[in-house]
Amino acid sequence: MTGTAAAPPVRIAYSPCPNDTFVFDAWAHGRVPGAPALDVTFADIDVTNGMAERGELDVLKVSYAVLPWVLEEYALLPCGGALGRGCGPLVLTREPGLDLTGKTVAVPSERSTAYLLFRLWAADVLPEGVGKVVVLPFHEIMPAVRDGRVDAGLVIHEARFTYRDYGLHCLADMGEHWESTTGLPIPLGAIIAKRSLGADALRALAEAARTSVRMAWADPEASRPYVRAHAQELDPAVADQHIGLYVNEFTADLGEAGYAAVRGLLTRAAAEGLVPAIAADALVFP
């Protein structure tokens, strides 16, 4: 894969969230030397998870929680995703200390890592379980909680910084629960690519993603137009906080701790019967 004019662009889908546009800005705009051109589709994580399950597109940003269903067709890239500490999903309510037993909770996707972390948390603290789970696009969850359409909402991304603007309270931090019970960083979003592209192409894609991240760090101002164009309703200061939290050393390279976190999440979830077990070598990058 050389990035020449004759080569077809790589079809990729990721979210319009600041962390993704920051990470992929240089690559998407042809500034990564030798990288293939990108044909970008912007989509919410619930949509990209579904794309992965249907085998659509070459490269996708997905939830780590969807990996057990897609690793036969897709390989996990060792870079470009979202994983870290102090960045977990939050459960928000209108009143502090609400007992969620039997209540309705809005979540961003039933195959999201946020929901998987929520289910692991609920298994520990809500033995009788919640009453109902509804899926909403993540930007609709806080208004739904505020307006009383649901009892609680599971939120991700910049909602960590803005939920108080909606008059909401943080009932529980899924990341704190995960880190305190495992000691591992929190796996959230993964970059996957079709295995059928071949090992050489997969390595080239990973290197392009890693270079794009490093270029964004080296010149943060270069990515601002792209970030702002796709996060128009987000305060620039919040967008900067979002990027600072979700784009970190694990974005450039999962490393031993990152892979341990992913294996830990999927192994624990499989033990609870929440996801299928994965093969021992399923996470190995070609």
C-alpha cells in the first residue's frame, strides 16, 4: 500500500469527536508521508460497531466490547484508539444517590465498552439489576435524563466535563470501578482493520495511524480546523480537555499494559457470560 494516485483510498469510519478528528487529521488530509488516502465516513460508535459486525469498510473505530464478534474478520491495530486512566464512562442521574434497581437507564450502544463496563459494575453493586436499558445516541442521553425520560444515563466522552451544565449528578464512575478492581487502564475505543488486506497493509495502516498521532502532538494547531468543524457545538476548551484525556501514550502504542487491559476486559466479560470468549491469539497483530 503506497498511497499513489492509482491506489484506491482506504475506507474508514470514525466518530466526529475531538479525539478521533485530532488523531486522524494529518492522515485524512494527506500529510502523512507514504500513507494511503482515506475515504472517511463519520458515524456514532453504535453505527460503527454495527458496520464492523456486518464487515463493512476497511478500517473502523469501534468499541473494544464488540471485538469478540469481529476479530475473525478484523485485526486490532496497536495504535490510534482510546484507552487510559481516569477517563471512564459515568452513570448520571437527576438526584444524587439514586438506587437504580428496577430503573430505566439510557446507554450509547449495547455493544459499547461503556455498557460492558456498566454491566460489570452492576453485577457487583446491583444484584437485582436495572429495570430497562434503552439505546440513545450519546448526545441525547443527558437531555433525556434531565427531562425525566429515563432515570439514569451512561455517558462517555466530553460529557465528563459538561454534565453539571444539565443539572445532573454523577452516581458512579465506571472507570474508577474498573481501575480499583483490576489495576488496569480503561479500554474504550479500538481501531480495527480487515485481515484480508494482508499483513503488509495492516502494518502500513498501523504506522500511518501512529505517525498521524505523533504529527498531531507535534503541531496541535494544525488539527484545530478539523476538530472544530466536526465539534461545532462543543466549547473549544472542552474539546481540548477531551483530547488531553483520550489521546495519550496508549493511542500511540497499546504496549503491554494496554493489551493487558483489553485481554482483562474481554476475559472478565466472557467469564460473566456477557461476551463470547476470544481465541488465545485473537489480539495478536500481524
